Amino acid sequence: MIGYILIIAVVVILLVYLATRFTIVTQANRFIVERLGGYYTTWDVGIHFLVPFIDRVKLKVSIKEQVVDFEPQPVITKDNVTMQIDTVVFFQITDPKLYTYGVNYPIKAIENITSTTLRNIIGDLELDDSLTSRDYINEKMRTVLDDATDPWGIKINRVEVKNIIPPKDIREAMEKQMRAEREKRQSILIAEGNKRSSILNAEGEKEARILRADGEKQTRILEAEGQAQAILSVQKATAKGIELIKSAGADEAFLRLEAFKAMEKVADGNATKLIVPSDMQGMVGLASTLSEAFRTKPTELASDAKKALDSQSGSSSSGKSKSSSSKQSSNK
């Protein structure tokens, strides 16, 4: 009886042990299995049985992309400036077998290759170039690390320079330089703004003067046109008045009277004027006649005056007789 119990107990223990030898591989993981101390296979996703006392799981490998942040490394630039640079490496295991048997401590190996590669790259660059050439440094390091880690079953997807820390005195000098550069740009922007403002003011003044000149030009043109219209209207009125005078049958005496009225208006005023009439010959003849009369004797003058009176009385009497005869004839 006791023997049966022992057999049952052994069978149960054996079944439990065999049950524990079943292994489930989850997604994004790979198991490296060794048999009798040598590589046997790589288990993929699923359930697997591990033969007791013969097989064992050497390593569980994750094939997801992994990130490793390395400590800052001292590097020297081409112009002998020592600074600290830390990097971040993104990698992925593509071959679990090579990753397991290719190198001891793969992460430590990647760190050492990263530091040496970084020193080689920075040693060919000056300080200013190393601060402004992050993309070049990243791509160069990724290429070198990917080639170096390919035999280990590792693919380097990306390498990023995280921080570049120059010495304290260099940082202070760079800050002063940047401050001076910002002040320079500020002065340039202010000068350009003042220049632009002056140009705009000058252009505005120029346009204002042009507009004022155009306005004055238009004003003068309109004034000249108005004066021309006024003169034309006056001339038309004068011409119409002359035509009316002609149509009314005005004689020479009326025209002389109007001419003398115009001369009176011209002679009126304080200015010194010399008016010369158009019938200058008649006036000269009148003056010569008067001078001859004053040279004659008084008796001749009296006789001449008497003859003139007689002639005037005769003409008047004859005129009266003519007028009376005309009235009588009209009465009849």
C-alpha cells in the first residue's frame, strides 16, 4: 500500500515537473535554447516544451527598439577645446543568436564604440563647427556604429547628440559674443527702421509737393480760362454795341463826342499823361488862324466883326421868312 502511494506521488511530481517544462514565448520576444551546452534553436512566439535535463533557455531576447542614454564623454576639438558630450542611441536586435554569442556585454560594447567614434569625429571639427554640426555628427556616428554592430545582430536606427557642454570660460565668452551679436542686430534693425521711416517721409513730402503743384497748376489753368471767357464776353458785348450803334445810324459828330468822353476818362487820375488827339492838323490850323487874327489892326477887326454880324442877321431873317412861308403853305 505504501508502495502504491509512493508511486502515485512520484508520478504526480513528475507530471508537475513536466508541466513546468512547457514555456510560452510572448510577442516581441525570442528565446535562445541550448541543448547539452550548445546552441540548439531560437524559439519564436508560441508554446514550447523544454526537454528536462537536456535543454535550457540561454537568454530571453527582446526584439523591440531600445534606447540607451550614455553618460557624458570628454572630447577634444580640433582647436584644443575640451568639452563634455552625451549621446542617446536607438537600436534594435535583429538576430538573437548573434546578439547572444557575438559579444559579451553588447550594451557596454556599444557605449565604448560610441565614445571612441565621437572622439574621432569631434577631433576633426573646431568648436564652432561642432556646436553647429549636430546632424553631421549624428549621421556619421550612426553609420559607423551600424557597421560595427552588424556582426552582433544589432541594428543602429538613430544616434542623437543630447548635450554639448563647453568649459565655463568658453560658455561665458560665447554668451558675451551672443549678447554683442544681438545688440548689433538690434542696432541694425533700428537703423534700418529709421532709414525706412526717412525714405517714407521724403516720399510723402515729394508726393505732397507734386499734388500741391498740380493743384496750383489746375487753379491757374481755371483762372486763365475764366479770364479768357470774361474777355471774350466783354469783346462780344463791345462788338454787339458797335453793331447796334451802326444799325442806329450814328453820324460822325456822335462818334467824336464819344471819343472825347473816353479821353476824359483816360485823362482822369494823378498820373502824368500826354493826350494827343487824332485831329492834330485841325488844331494846328486853328492855332495859326488865331495868331493871324491877333496880328491885324483893331479897325480891321471891327470891320470884319461888323460884316460878320450883318451876314448873320441876313441869314437869320431869310431863315425866318422861309419858315413863315412854309407855315402859311402848311395852313392852306
